[in-house]
Amino acid sequence: MTKLTAFIAGLLFGLGLLLAGMANPGKVLAFLDLTGAWDPSLALVMVGAIGAAIGPLTWARQQSSSLLGRPMQLPVKRELDPRLIGGSLVFGIGWGIAGICPGPAVAILLTGRWQVIVFMLAMLAGMLLFTALETRRSH
Amino acid sequence: MNVDWLNFTPWSSLAGGALIGLAASLFVVANGRIAGISGLIGSLLQRGSEGVSEKALFLLGLLIAPLLWGLFATLPQIEFKSGWFGLIVAGLLVGIGTRYGSGCTSGHGVCGISRLSPRSMVATACFMFSGFVTVFVLRHLLGS
């Protein structure tokens, strides 16, 4: 059952990205271009998403297991460390260059456009680099 | 500020956003997991992660969403603005940054803010800020 809900959640997530315009890098960049011809649409994506999720997530914060009996795995870390801030700033630079973030990269991968394939390979390389550096640090 | 009203899509963006929020809610409420895409991909790239099948199935659903969409309607416009060099640099920065920052637009921006997590609010402010600055620099200072 949790496999089915995971699959459906991913599918709905992807349909939402496509409907919202988040899967169109040109539209994402138009949102990030505050001083150009600014397209505020993506602010409404955030409003819609948070509006729909805030109730269920508030409920989830008070539970120790999910409705299907799985452990509730919410992040517990609280401190605002340099990794969080530096990593997020670096992510934003990459996002601002191409207008693609990880969700949309997956959601438009099967369109087969060469641009998303190049982006995805570079993103996976970046993630593997992180894993390699972390493994080295912990040894 | 000069709003591009012609390309402004308030209703589809709001509805799409709500669908994203609903999907993230389902994953938390049913599976007890955060729908953070960079975290899901990143953990599948690491050896010994738990919950591999659920994570992989979520990503599979995300992956085939355009195929399902395509059965009923034409896919929305997908317009790329970068060349291969920009895409490689952007992909590397997104990959490294989201892993060091423990999340991306979905994990911090949607799930984290909905959990009222201070870390996610700070992270979202950071990547929005550097996204705005990057576009400003590339488009208006360097004029590419």
C-alpha cells in the first residue's frame, strides 16, 4: 500500500508541476527576473502548495506514525548552520542560471529534450560529488 | 517593477501548486516521508539508504507524469534558455547546493515552510535571493 501511495504522490506531484508552469524553465526564469518583464505566477504556485500542505503537515508534526503505520520521518535538525545557508545560496545560483530545480528536472526528463538530459547528468554528478566528499570527511 | 500580465497564469499556477501541496501531503500522511526531490534522489545515490522502493516509486511517478499528461492533452510549453555550458554549470551547482543545503524548492520551499520549519524558511529565502541576483546579473548586468 505504501508503494502505491508513493507512486500516486509522485505522479500527482509531476502533474502539479506541469500544470503550474514550474516545469517550464523559461517561466521560472521570468519569475526570477524581478527587474525585467516579471511573471509573478510562480509565487502563486507557492501559495497554492503551502495552502494545501499546511493542514496535513501540521497534523503530521503531532504524529509518531503515518496513517499507514509508517514512522513519521520529519527532519529534526534546528540549527541554522553555514552548510544550510551556503548550500542554499549555491543551489539558487544554479536555479537562476537555467531555471531548473530537481523536481521539474525529473518531471520533464522523458520529454527527451537534450537540455534536460545534460542538466540531469550534471546534477547527478554534483550530488555524487557531495556524497564522495562527505564519505571522505567522515573517514 | 514591470509585470508581464500577458504570460501571468494565476489560476493554473494556483491549481498546479495546490496539486503539488496535495501530493506532498499524501506522501507525508500515508508514508511518513517528506517529498523533497533532491533528498530522494540524493539518498538513492547513497549506499545503504532505507525505504529505497518507496523513494524510487515516488520518483517513477514524477518521471512518468508527462506521459500520463500526454495521453489527455498536449504538454505545456517547455522552453530552455541556456546552452550546454550553462546547463552543465547549473546542474552541478543545483546538485551540490541542494545536498549541502539539505533540500530544494520542494523539500524546503513547500514541505518545510508548511511545517513552519525555521531552517526551511531560511533556506528558501537564501535560494530565492541568490536566484533573483543570478538572473539580474546574467540578464541585466552581463546582458546574456
